[in-house]
Amino acid sequence: TGMFTYDPGFTSTASCESQITYIDGDAGVLLYRGYPIEQLAENGDFLETCYLLLYGELPTAAQKADFDYRVTRHTMVHEQMSRFFHGFRRDAHPMAVLVASVGALSAFYHDSTDISDPQQRMIASVRMIAKLPTLAAMAYKYNVGQPFVYPQNDLDYASNFLRMCFSVPCEEYKVNPVLSRAIDRIFILHADHEQNASTSTVRLAGSSGANPFACIAAGIACLWGPAHGGANEAALKMLGEIGSVDRIPEFINRAKDKNDPFRLMGFGHRVYKNYDPRAKIMQKTCHEVLGELGIKDDPLLDIAVELERIALQDEYFVDRKLYPNIDFYSGITLRALGFPTSMFTVLFALARTVGWIGQWKEMIEDPGQRIGRPRQLYTGATSRDYVPIARRK
Ligand code: CMC
């Protein structure tokens, strides 16, 4: 059985070569195509980041205008898609709806599934980046029982998404530029993160030559888990459960207790053993959003700040290099923006779609690409003879 290297959780196995995203977990550095996440989040917009991740370079003004136009042209979803939504229960989790509806896109776009054709790969990519906000907003609207809102293509990507989520037919909707900038920045922060579980899932699914829409649906399914994209939802739930600043020590002690499965959600990261650089930008964005909305005292923010302060002084967290990750402050921000917790992971999926596509495209274009096929160390029964049921004890 000693033929293969056993590496549970793939902590030391590189599954691919990639030129997209670089993380130095010890230094707290995250680069997209060499550009620091801080600079992209501060100066650029999400579609520029999408272009960068997909093509490897920042776009010129003309390339950017062309890319924005192409994405904008594909924001509508087929009208028949809305009938799919009506088959779900009203209280269906929007992640369940998103997995299903993105998977269903593969049944609508037969023309962009010949993955050997670069042109078709690009059309499929643009379609997904364009349609994810529309599908995510529809999942939300269906949940709250309001009519779907069609995209409005003279708006930028983030503003259009906010409008599709929060406008209602009986009222005029005005986009607040501070809030749409915040959403845009959240999208940039989540756009890619090298070979995490969902991205590896997309690569593995894609390695068989599967339809790209189905591959992204597989990524969404993986992202859903609380140890991954579900952590922002879990972090906010935890802050609510803690309820008041004086109960923080009780929860810190539970997180340290090895007999208690409880963990501090939004804390710790497989790769970052220093402050998650995204968490810093997220914290700043959180304060900006609360400031813009005039929310002076958010009890959950008070709990979060105090929890972070106490944990970062505690030997347990210091020794294990456990710092807040991106999900720690994103939940508070998204809640302030008006999103229910069930939508948090949906927004993560929307933003990560470009990263998944970029990684999928890189893999397909790699001449050395083969189907992903991990091996195992077999620990089951050795060969034995079949026993007829009447003779089994
Ligand atoms: N609270 C308490 N203890 C923790 C935590 C936590 N949040 N995270 C890790 N530990 C402890 C863990 O018990 C272990 O202790 P010991 O060495 O004594 O057994 C040690 O730290 C190492 O943890 P691990 O589970 O081996 O680390 P991992 O790399 O397998 O897991 C993680 C990384 C992110 C899944 C984990 O830190 C965790 O469960 N965090 C909470 C969930 C979370 O916030 N996830 C979001 C990740 S960032 C966004 C994304 O990528 O989706």
C-alpha cells in the first residue's frame, strides 16, 4: 500500500501549475496576476479584475469598454429559466437554487459547450459572469416573494445587481454609489483564491471535459459548506448567538475546548497564518457601509471587534496563528446592505465565478492537462469469498 503519497486535505500536494493567483500565507499577501489585492480593490472595479484574471493583463480603456459591453449584453437569462424557479419551495435555500439554475444553463447554451474552441470557451465565460448576478438576484426575489427584476444595462455590474435585488415595482430605486462601490469591492476580494476546495472541484470536474456550466455548478455546491463559503453565514449566526460582549469569553473557551466541536467562525485559514489581507479591506468596507447607512451602533459589530481583540491576545489563537479571515466582517457588511444571511454565500459564488472560470480556462489551455484522478491507500478488507445470504451470521 505504500505506493502513493498520502496527503489528506492536500496540505502539501500541488495539483497544478497556475499563473493566476499568488498567496503568501505567512506574509499575508494576495496577488491577482501579480497585482496586490489592496491596489485592485482600492483603484479598480470588478469587471477590470475579471478581465485581469481571465486574460492575464489589466485592460486598456478600449479593451475594458469592449469587455464591459460584452458582459452587459449577456445579463438576461432565458425567460424559461424563471419557470424553473417556480418549481422550488419559497423557503428553498438560495444556494440550492443557484446550484440548480447554473447547472441548468448547460441545457440552454449548447452552442458554447465545445470546449476545444477558444471562442466558445470565451462566450461561455462571459455568459456566466454576466448571468450570475441575474440568477442570484432572482433566487433572492423568489425567496422574499417579489417579482423578478430584469437587468438594466446602463448600470455598472454592482449597481445593476443591487437594483435587481432591492428595487420593487411600486417605488423608484436609486443606486447609492457608496453601497454599490462596497459591493463591487466585496466582489473583487472574493474573485479568486487559487486552489481552494471549490476551485479544485471546478478543475477536477472540468478535467473530464465536462460542460463549463456544469463545472461551475459543481464549484457552487462545494462552496456551500460551512468550512468554505458558508463561513460568512456561520460567522454572523455565531455573533448573533453570542449576543452580547460579556458572553465572548464563554465562546472563546468553547472554541478552545477540544471536546467541543464549536469553532470561531470567520477565524483561521488553511493558507493565511498571518492576517488575511482581504479581512483588513473587508473591515474598512464594513465601517464605510455602516457609516453611509447611519448605523452608529451595530451590536454585532461591537461583538466582532471585541471578539477579535480578545482572541488575538489569547495564547491558543496566537500559537495556532488563527486570525480573522474575509468572512469575519463580510457578514455584518452584507446584513447592513440588506441581504439575509442565506444570500451571503450566493454573493461569494457570484464573485468567485470569474476565478473558477479563469482557473478552468487555464487548465483546458494547458497542453499537459490530463483528467484528474487521485489515488488512494486502500485500508478495507482483503479478498474473501462470497457467502450466500442463508449462511451469513
Ligand atoms: N476556532 C477554534 N480553533 C480553530 C479554528 C477556529 N476557527 N480554526 C482552526 N482551529 C484550530 C484547530 O482546532 C487545530 O487545533 P489543534 O492543532 O490543537 O488540533 C488548529 O487550529 C489547526 O486547525 P485545522 O483544522 O487543522 O486547520 P485547517 O487548515 O484544516 O482548517 C479552516 C482551516 C478555515 C477550515 C479552519 O480554520 C476553520 O474551520 N475555520 C472556521 C471556518 C471558517 O471561518 N472558514 C472560512 C475560511 S476563509 C473563506 C473560504 O476560503 O471559504
